[in-house]
Amino acid sequence: MSCLNRPDKWWKYLIPTYGRWGGAGWSGGKWVNDPKETGWGIKPKDEMDKLFKEHDYYYQHCKNFTNIADINLLIGLKELKIDGFYKNAYRMCAIVAFIMKIMFTSLLKK
């Protein structure tokens, strides 16, 4: 489905994906509009992808703890040792994005 047909979701197409689980609305290697469409049996391609899958799982099943899921992902990404320019670039961008998300979420709650 084209992002032009879903103006409420246009932003997710601007965020790059990683593996099968990294990226806004990207779960199990496909764009997912409804969390019930997620195929939890799909394996992550590596350790970083595993962190994104765990984050997606907690977002879907533990809605009251999404901030904890964000913090756990941030810690996992920070501690992850990986090779490769693209992987490290994606990891660093995700770290910055989640720091900003946590900060703005905290500010909005005040």
C-alpha cells in the first residue's frame, strides 16, 4: 500500500528499516499497520535485530511499560558490539532517536 494512500502513516516510510524488526511499523520483515498482523515466529537476523524484536513484543503485549521497553532497547543498543558501517550507523541513529523519544515523552507527561 502506498504511503500516499495512508496519510496518517506517511512518516514511517521516511525511517530506514533494519533486518526483520528494526524500523517504525516494520515487524517480521514487512510493514504492519495492525500489531495483530505481526508474525512472532519470524527469527531476527542478528543480535541487533533481536533487540528490535524484543522491543516490538513489549510494545504490543505490555502497553503500560513502553518506556521501559524503550530504555531496554537503548541499553542493549549501547552495549552491542557489531562490525560494519551500515549496522553501526543504524545503531547510532537508533540510539539518538530513542534518547530523543524518551526525553520528549517525559516532557509531554509533565
